[in-house]
Amino acid sequence: MQYLFSSRRVLEKRMQAKKHILLCLDFDGTLVPIYPRPQDALLEENVRSGLVKLSSCKFFSIGIISGRALKDIKEKVKIKHLIYAGNHGLEIAYRGKIFIYPPAKKYIPLIIEIGKKLTRALRAFPQAVLERKGLSLSLHYRLVKLEKLSKLRKIFFKLLKPYLAVGKVKLTHGKKVWEVRPSIKWDKGKAFLWLKDKLKSRDLFSIYIGDDLTDEDAFRAVNKIGGLSILVGRRKSSQAKYYLKNIQDTQKLLRVLLERCAR
């Protein structure tokens, strides 16, 4: 990976060659810091202002693709006219309509069932935060004390084992979070490509910015179409071609992109 701001001229040249830019970003860890309790995350007003300005620019289409529920991410960002994708792209708000990936709908009762069981099983772990998101579940263990983590892990995986064994759900890992998702072939990458196709632009440049393991699917998708894949932070292995050091760099990049609008 290359540091993006060491290659700024390359970025500007590639953008200038295209008439329209699809910019999609993750939320937690990309636009805002990762909070121990997801409900505490707040988008800074200067970042919101930058996104508002970009969304009003004719050159840009802006999407937020998050693991959060669609309703939750819309309430956190609070910007009209953006594209929102929740539950890792299983539900998408686009031009006034809500798209839910059809095969995911039949899993809703199952996810609700697992959520109820987890809620009861986790009463002994008040520091664990369970997000019940309709189409998926997230168990955040950032606040769980180290001496209790192994017991939490044992209870969690024991409860999930029967569902995993028959392939009803799949388990993914993030930054101190376990994600329970429907066992279907849909992810942030496929959601990104769905959005790209909806735009129907023949002269489109794509950018995806994310920080978590679930963003790797989007990085792969963007790479396949010659776009720009950007990881916020560093890790040993990633599909991203470029990286930003932190969310402050993400904010800096938004300012750079706004320069494109001023021309």
C-alpha cells in the first residue's frame, strides 16, 4: 500500500479524467472514531459540512456503506440526498426508495430469534453491547474486562454453533466485534457495485474508503473496476491499494475532493 497523500498528483490526475465520481465511505473508524458504545458515536459538524458540500457538487455521488442498521446510519449522518447502505449493504436507501437484498428477507425471523437468545445469555455481561439490527447482529466486546472475555466468547460461540453448523448464518470479525449475518453472498463490495450500476454513468471514477475487515469486500470490488481503494489505518494484509493514517486524513481527503468542485 502507498500513503495516499504521497500520491496526490496521481489522484488528481485520475479524477480530472472522469466526469463523475462515486465516493463511498464506511462510517465507524473512517468518518468517526470507534466508540466503545456504538450509540455514542457523533459525526463532527465540520465533517458533516464537507459531506453536504460534496453531495451538492454535480461531479459527486456520495454513499455511506456501514455495518449499522440503515435507520441508525441515516440518523447518525443526517444528510439528505446521500446514498445510505446499512447492514453491510443488505439494505440501501437510494433516491427515495429502500432496497433490501431479496434473499436476506427470509432470514429476519432467524436473526430476531438469535438476538433474543443472545440478549438472555449475555445478561451476566453488562459491558457487552449487542446491536440487534433486523438483518444482522453485532456483539461489541470492547468494554468487556479481559478476565471475562474468554467466558463471553465461550457462551457466544456455543449459542451460535448449531446455526453455523447448518449454514444458516455466517460469522465475521471486526474491531472487537463479532458480526452475525445471513449466510448469503452479499456484502459491501456487491452493494458498491449495485450502486455503481444504478448511476449508469459511462465516465465514472470510483473511490471507496474504509477501515474494517468487512470493507475488504468493497476494496476488491473497487479494484476490479479500476477505482481507488483506501484503507484508514494499517494492517498486515489488505486489498486496499492506498492508505490514510487516521480519520483526520479522511477529513483532509474530503477537503481535497472539495477542490474538484471549485474548478
